Amino acid sequence: MVKNERKKLERSLKAHWVWAIAFGSAIGWGAFVLPTDWISQAGPIGVVIGILLGAILMMIIGVSYGFLIEKFPVTGGEFAYAYIGFGRKFAFIAGWFLTLGYICIVALNASALALLAKFLFPDFVRTGNMYKVAGYEVSIIQIAIASIALIVFAFLNIRGASFSGRTQFIFSIILILGILLLAVGAMFTEGPSLENISPAFQPNKTAIASILSILALAPFAYVGFDNIPQAAEEFTFEPKKAFGLIIWSLLAAGLAYSAMILITASTMPWQDLLAQINSNNSVWGTGDAIESYMGRAGVLIIGIAVSMGIFTGLNGFYISSSRLTFAMGRARILPNVFRKLHSKYHTPYVGILFTMAICLIAPWFGRQALLWVVDMSSTGVAIAYFFCTATAYKFFRWSKNSKSNGSYDVVAPGRKLLSLIGMISSIGFLILLLFPGSPASLGKESYIALGIWIVIGIVFYFVNAKRYNSIDRKEMNYLILEKEEI
């Protein structure tokens, strides 16, 4: 008999809103801020190949997500899937890494808005410079801009999922139009040429090393498509449509990233572009590249586009972090306050305010220090992907003669193979990130941040473990999955 209360979220998210949540979160600010950084690592074609291969691997991983969303349309995503496949302890590990990963990305999106302001209004933003962290100047204006964005989007999310979904779709359409205008400008103005993308790869690396250095970033570049399972409990449509939304969001994100890479690299010989950016101590290399052929009109267009990317990132990851903490609170591994719903808007407002409060600390440490933390958030995302694909692998069967795992499993050798590839890909991402000497190995500061993250998680688990583990299996099934038997 169920003893604990299980609160539910309202069904209010339409299919095209959910697509926008996934697409907008995956693109975020990265497509507009990171092209010159990535080109310096791998060369233009190396980046495009790496980013598109990453999209394909994410689609393979998306097969497992689509299946699990259809069978278990509850909020919590990878936390719930790790519980199904591996039990409570591993569910906490997946949820812990993913929660902090989402929170880091909210904070980074807010800092990207301050970076944009620094590019557009450099003199104004430098007013009130206070100190430097890792060589990055921190000013009171930047802190104010990032903090206001965090507060505004927190309260927009508290107003309801339907409000967030509608605005996310509008932001995403404006973002796509911005990229199209920049592409048209590159095709019909003097200067930009596809000849400028030569050499295709970073001359100091092999082509394979160049591609792998970008491919390893795929969990970070595309994190956001997994916001779809976090919102599954709020769908107004059949959960089986979720797989299609995942595929279309990843395809659109991969094309958007590739377009911005090629637009940026085509403005002038890309090695000259990077040298110019370094000699000028540029705040935003992509913005400089666009300004070189479209002038201030181009700056306005990319400014609007990157603002939309930042807004979709803030909005999407506020949704995900609050739903994940709500699901963990409902399972009693987080304090009871996290499972409270707003009396008027019926949103998990405590998780939203918690995310905001943590992120308001970040602007005081400067963007460079924050990048150390976000670099290793890819590790947490890759861990979450592994648990999802491994759980789906358990449900799929090679043939009718294979051992059954219960009423939810299906004979699907093709999908079982894809879930196996997804598992291997997730492990591969972790090796690329964590193995010293790999083309995409984390820096020393990121390793330290990862270690701190793990220690805090261990402490947190043991503080809450008694209550979490005292709930019997059927009741925990109900709290997480709304059914007593799996």
C-alpha cells in the first residue's frame, strides 16, 4: 500500500514547443560564440565533420530515449531510467551529475549574455571593473546583466510550462531566421568565400585527431535534446512522438552549428582570422568575423540571434533542472521542499529558485573559472547517456528465444544494436574526456572541479540515504514511475 504522496505535473506542453525546448537548448549560445574556438582546434571541415558525427551518435542514443519515454512518460529522465535499469544508488549518481550539469549550463548561458554586452558596449560594460579571475576581468555591470537574466527567466518559468514552451518556440524561430540572414549575407556580399576554409583541418594535428577533439564535445554541444524526457509528464500528445522530436531537434541543431562554422570560416582565410582575433584580444571572434562583411547590420543580426540562443538555453535548462530536482524530491532523495508545486501555476518552483540561487553565485567568479566547471559537465552528461542506453539495452531482445525482462521488453535486434552502439559511444566520450593525453582531455582545473563535484555528491547521498533506502520497492516504483511493478 502506498504511504507517500506523489504529486504530478500538469499536461500543458505541445509537440512543437517540446521540439523548440530541445533544439533551443542544444544550440544555446554555443553556435554563435564558439565557432572560432572550435576552428582553432580542428579546422573548419574538421569541426563540421566532428559536429555532424556527434549529431548522428546523439540520434543513435536518441533511439533509447524514444523507447523509454514511450514506456515511462514521467519527469526525471535519466534519473528514472537509471533506477529502472540499475537501482537506487545508480539513479542518484545519474541524477546528481545531470542536475549539476544542467545548473552549470544555466549559469554559462547567463554569462554569455554578459559577454555579448561586453562586445556590443565595451566601454559601458568595463565600468566598475573590480578584479580578475584567471585573467578575465569581472565588472559589476557584467554581474548585473547575468544576474538580471537569471532572475527574469526564473520567474518566467514559474509562470507555467505552457508560457515557457510558447516563448521557447518563438525564440527558436527568430534564431533560425538570424542564421539564414547571416548565410544570405555571406553569399551575396564581397569578401566571404568557401576558398577561405582551406586548409580543411588544423595543420598541427592529423585529420582524425582534429575530428575526435570536436566529437568529444558532442555531449556538451547537444545537451538539451535530453530535455524532452524531463518534460515527458507534461506532454499534451502521445509519448511515442518523442522520438521524432528528438531526431528533428538534433538534425536542426547539427545543421545550425555547421552553418555558423562555415559562415565564420568563409569570411577570410581562417588562419588569418584567428591571428587577427588574437592580436586584437577580441572578446568575441565570431562577432568580429560577421562584422567584417556585414558591418553593424551583421552585428545586430548575430546579436539578436545569439540573444535568442541564450534565452532558449536559459529557458530550456531551467525547465530541465527544476523537473529533475522535482523527480528526485518526489523519490525522497532530495528534501521534501523540492516536490512542492506552486499554488497558482502548478510548477516545481522550488527547483527553479534553487537553480537561480546557485547560478547567481557564478557571475562573481568570471567566465573563465565557470568554463572549467562546464568543461567537465560533459562528463556528467555522458554518464547520464550511458545509463539511458544501458537500460534500453536491457529491454530490447535479440530474438524471441532471448530471455524476457518482463512486460515492457520487445524483440528488436536493430534497436538493441543501436542501444549497444549508444552505450559504447557514451563510454568513448568518457574516455576522450577523462583519459590523459586524449585530444579532448579535461584540463587540470576541470579535473579538480569534477573531484569536488563527486565528493559533494558522496556526502549528500549519505546524508539522505536512510530515508531514500527505507522506502520499499513497490512504493519507490510508484513515486518515480507511477506504477508499482516494472
